[in-house]
Amino acid sequence: MIEQQVAALPLHQRPQMRELGRRSEAAEHPFKRPSPNGIRNAPPPPAVTHDVPLILSEQIGHRQVIAAACPAALALGLTPGMAVTQARALIPDLDIRPGDPDADLALLDDLAHHAVRHWTPIAAVSGPDGLWLDLTGAAHLHGGEARFCQRLVRFCRRFGLTGRVAVAGTPGAAHALARFGSDAVAVIPNGQEAQALASLPPVALRLTPEAVTAANRFGLDRIADLLPLPRGPLARRLGISSVRRLDEALGRVPEPFAPVVPEEVPATRRCLLEPVGTADAIEQVIGDLLADIVRQLREQGRGARALVLTIERIDGSEQRLSVGTARATRDATHLARLFHLRIERIDPGDGIEAMRLFAPRTDPLGATALAVNLAGDDAVPDVAMLVDQIAGRVGEAAVFTLAPIESDVPERAVRRVSPLDVPHGWPAWRRPVRLLARPEPLIGVLALLPDAPPRRFTWRGKVHAVVAGDGPERIHGEWWRRDGEVWAVRDYFQVEDDSGARFWLFRRGDGVDQATGDLSWYLHGMFG
């Protein structure tokens, strides 16, 4: 647009190139999350919903009860604590899945550690479904309490979680408003906890089931009914613990909680008296750093799985060099050898004035049991060091082994794992030695429908005449992944051509029903 306006001006009125070069558009913030379709201030993505009501079940004694329910199930009257048999009687097509409390707690623990690193230094897990976050002195770093709450809700939605956030002067009030309040985001000023909690039920104060039953029997349906009662009669009716919960929510007594403490990452640093730039000097400093970090790992009873070396040049720039190991280790000689394989990647520039080394990933490492004994049996060779050296030369992604996955579709039935893993559960049916990452189409295929193997096909411009064939092995699509595989069928054949080469190919469709496939042929692998 600017170029057209400049071209329309007379020559003597056109700006000079020096002036044009100074014109620029405002650049986007490099760390700002891009908005969809380039629209700024786009609304957050919608929360995850289920067409079929979904509940999670848990075993309590001899009964299966609802541990959690999706919004659709809650709208139908299915609440946590209800018997699964009663829920199934009310809604026959209910989607029931077993709950995993250990996985839920592990996820909450990860979120708490994320909060400590990015949001606030004090965070803890609050029960089986929430977090405590102490925003004292940290809210202004996020644009205030209200803005932080909105950002937190959007953060949860990006990961498919439904978040409710409440900010109050006491942990008890925040806990009650986040779970029983009417708003997804609530910010209560200090000193107004009583007004905010007045309309909530007594169960919001985390009372015991006996205390909740007693409150209902005495007609105490709201927290507002508890506030004017004297402490003595209230303690006799609901218990002294209920009175303490009320006082904690109102801020009359403190309610401390134990925050999570992230593990300290082993790290060490060396400031050099004079800048260095030779490979021998750099390796000597790396050896000193490794000696220090191995000492820290030994004190913690852990071994390094990844090490990151940060090089500080005298011009203020930095360079990072990382190495990884297939198994936790504290062998300084082996780690120094891994850095030696990548020493040529270091650019010292005008000189290196400081170097830092830290281990972002560590695993527990105790005593190692030896396989040899006095009878003279040979120990099982440890190839971990060999794997590390090969990965240091060709790259970590190039060294792996394959493990099976529970899937009938061949290209989904394997995955890459660590080269030291021992995969189990391989299927009994035969599969080709080389499986193509993506099946390649065949042309000029001559075959009789519906069950005869092909007699001739052309692959990569070469015609193959088939002399023997076996099949078909029918594989159906995984309908639970996507709708396109509901009726999909593949008929696999093992064939051998006149040169002795053996191939694994398939036809889309069963040859009878057109909905199962278009009868096109593909080559998927080779035997031998």
C-alpha cells in the first residue's frame, strides 16, 4: 500500500530510500502466544465436553460409586458419591470409566511444581482436585489478581481442564468459593469473607460427613446460619473441628499448609582468571566441573541423565552444549568422554571467561549388584556406555529400539523407546523386517477378487511378477480413533516375485462392500 502511494507521487516529491528504510511495522512480542487466525485478544478455546455423559468410578468397600462426572452427567443429576448401579439405571448409555487417583495426584503435583517455577513461590496440593496458591507479593507480577485468574483459567483450558479460581484472604474461604461458588472466577477483598461465604452450604467448610448430617438435622442449611450461633452450642452440635473450620475460613485462626519444594538441580560454576580458547583448556575446565557435580550427585544419591554446559564468552554472549545418557551415571570419566565427542561444536569466540554445568535431569542411583560370583560366571555386558558414545556421534534420535503397542494397524503397532529398554508383548503373527513409514501405492495390479493375491504389480517403476502368495489377513480400522475408519478394511497378502523378493502388500476394501475401501493396492513392507 505504501509503495503504491509513493509511486503515485511526482519524482521530486518521492521520499529518499534512506527515509523509506526507516519505516517499519510494529513487531509482535517474541514470547507472546500467537492468536488463532492472527486475531488479537481472541477468546480462550472452549472447555472440553462429551456428547455421551461420562463418569469416573471408584471402589469404596463393596460398592462402586461415582468419583467424578462431566458437566453433561452433572446436568442429568449424577453427582459424586452416587452408586454406579443407580446411575446406570437412570442413564443406560452412560460412559463409565475407572478412576485413577494416583494419576490425578501425580498431575496435581506436577501442576504445583509448575506453579512454583512460574507463578508464585508458595504452592501446594489441596485435596484430590485442587491447588493452593499463595499470591502474597506476587499478584502484581501477573497484572493483578483478576488478570491472573483469567490467565489461569485459559491455561487450564489449553490442556483440556476445567478450572475454577477463587482469591480470598484465607485458604478456607478460597477453597469454599472455588468449589461451591456461583462464579468460575471470584476475587474477594480482605475482610469480606463472611459476606461471600454466607450463601454457601456448610459442606463448603470441609466439615466431616457426621457434622454435615448434624447441620442438616438442625436446619443449618447455609454458612450464614452458623455465624450468629455461640461457639459453645455450635461445638456441641457439630463438633469442635467444625468450629475450627469456620474460624479458619473467616481468618480468626491461621491455617498453614505445607508447600511443595522443588528439587534442587545440581549445578556448579567456574570463573576463569584469564580467558581460554583452546580445546585442551576447555576440557580441563569441564573435568573440574564434572568432579564438582559428581560430588553433589553422590551426596543426593542420584545419577545424571542429562548435563548442560553453558559457556560465557568475554563479549557477553553464551553458548550451550548438552549431553545425555541412556542410564543414570556418576562416572566422571565417561561424562568427560561424551563432552569430548562434541568439543568441536564449541565456539570460544574472543575467549571464554566462565563456564557453568548443571544436571536438569537426574534419576536415583544406588549400589549396583555385580553379576559375577566366586564360581567365575561372566557378567552380563553393560552396553550403556557404548550407546552413549554412539549417540554422541550420530545423535540421540538415531539410537533407539522398538516396542509394541496394542494396535492392529501395523504403522501404529510399534514405537521408539530407549535402546536399553527390554520390550515385551510382541504379537505372534509374522510381520516384515522392514516396514515402510507410509504405505506406497501400487499401479498395474492384476488380481482376482475378492480373496486372490495379486499376480502382477508395478512399484517404483518396476514390474514384479508374482510366483507365490499367501493371504488374505484382514485388518479392520480402529473406529474409536476417527470416523473414517468405522468401515475401513485392509486385506494383507504375502507375495514372492520371480526374483525371490518377498513383499507385504494390502488392498483397501474387502472386494464386496464399496464402503470398506476403493480397492486400491499399497505396498507396506518387505521380508528379508
